[in-house]
Amino acid sequence: MSSGVSSSRDDLRVAAELALTSHEDAALADALIRLSIATSHAGLPSEATVLAQLGRAAVVRGGGDLSLEADAAEAYCISVVAGADLAAARTACLEARDRVVAVGIPEDVRLPEIRTQLGMLAYREGRFDEALAAFEANVATYQRMFGDGVSGIDTMRDNIGWTLVELGRAREAIPILEGVVARQTWGDAWNALAMAHRALGELPAARDAHQRGAEVAAQRGHHGSRFEALVGVAEVEILLAHAPEATRALDAAAELTEAGGPAERARFHLARARLAQADAKKARAALDAAAAAIAESKEIAGPVPRLRKEIDAVRAATIPAAGITGTCRDSSCSPSPSP
């Protein structure tokens, strides 16, 4: 977590406490809503959801200001997008969009953030064309509002890069992402560039980009991006048959395992399994851990189903290769059902 985010959250907590003490419901609602958004950006979605709900309750208690209701709906949308219940998140974000439109707030002021959240949901659900359209629309909006130099444009271009890779258009993604990393030092953008190179079979370039992403994320205290980068380094080193290098990357990632979501943790354990394929016992333990991580996710498309298939494929390749035969006595040997 960056110090700037922490200071902002501390200030907002003080503002909420002062408003509560003075019985100023509108001020309390505003502070809670802004604190919810800051908490979402700090990577704490469950806490952010509670704050958004408290903010909405304060709005109601204060008489139901329509603009504050729209603010609360937007904060709730942002908080639940990071969770596992994608259907609930989509409902929340569509409600937020409708409230913003109903209040008459100009589209350029508020809808880009909600459009971003809907784009992220579409991405997680595997509707990559819809996600790409949302991100590209936001680039156009930001350019119209602020010109081409605002940081929000590069955030959207980063998202566009990830989405193009998923659409099989990695070659298009590379110049976009190279532009982003030239202007901004985001570990996540480096990871997106690495995945584009990897999709094209350019493994040394992919490894180098992941390594740079790990360095940048460490410098900025972005543990989630660093975890993703280290796992990416390990995956590429395994493909290059560099076992010692892969082991070092996974050992470094192990200290950050909780920083990743279910899909990221599953990738970590899957890489462990691939690295240990000659040792059936270690490989099976890693595969079971990968399956347990992925079971936490309710996503029906995108990376999650692919990870399930990869887990099954590695399990099928590993167990026979080690000479293990017979029927498994528990469900962990059975392939996960594909959606």
C-alpha cells in the first residue's frame, strides 16, 4: 500500500469521526463514501463494501440526497467488483450507472469510472470484446476531457493491452503497452507486456518484462503486482528449462502468496507442480493447493476455467509419468468439471 493512499484513508477516517460526533449526516455520508473508494483502491474490497453500505445508510438517515445516493451506489459498485460474486457486482454497477444518469451528472464526470468497473467485470467473465469497447470508450472520454497526458488514459491503455492479449491480438498490444511503461512505472503494465510477449512465444522478452515488473512493484510497495510478476518469471523460466531460476522466483513469491487472488494463487501452485513434475508426491500436493485456490472463485470465464484445465492436464501428465496407477480414493484426483 502506498503512503499516499494510507494518508488519504487516515484523513477520511478523521473526517468521518468528526461528522459522526457532530451528527452531520451528509458530511458523514460523504466521508464514508470517499473512504470506501480509497479502501477499494487500497485492495481491501470487503472493508470497502461495508463502508459503502454505511455511507448509503447515512444518506438515507440524512433525508436521501440524490447526488449522495449516486455517490454511494458508485462506491458500492467499485467495492464489489473485486469480489467473487460477479452477478451481484454487475447489478450494483448498473444501478450506479442508472442513478448517475437520473441525477443528471454529466457523463464525462462520473460514468467513466463506472464504465471501467463494468469493463473489468466483462473481462473477468470472458466477454473480452465488451471489455475492450468499454476501455476504448474511456480513452476517448479522457482525451476529450483532459488531452492525452492524464494518467487515467494509461490505466485504460494497460487494460486494453491485457484485453487484446486475451483476444489473441498480442502483436497489437505490444506497442500500446510499451508506450505505457515508457511513461509510467507500473508493475502491472510490465506484467501485461510480458504476457503479450509470452503469447507470441518471445520468452526471453517475457521474462525480462516480468523481472522489470517485479522490481518496479517492489519499489512502489505493490505486493499484488510483484507476486504476479514473480510467478510470471517462474512460469517462463520453467518453459526455458531453467529450474534453479524458477525455484528462486517461486521462493520469493511464496512470501507474498496472500497478496494474490484465487487465480493468482492457483497459478503459483500450478507453477510449483510443473517444477516438481518428476516428484509425484510434491506435484500432487501443489496441484491440490492450486485446485483449492481456484475453488474460491465463482468466475465462469476468463483465466479461471483455463486454469482448471491446466491443473487437470498437469495432473494427468504427472501422475502416469511417475508410475502411479489405480483408482484415487478422494475427489482431488478427479478432473474439475469445466463450465
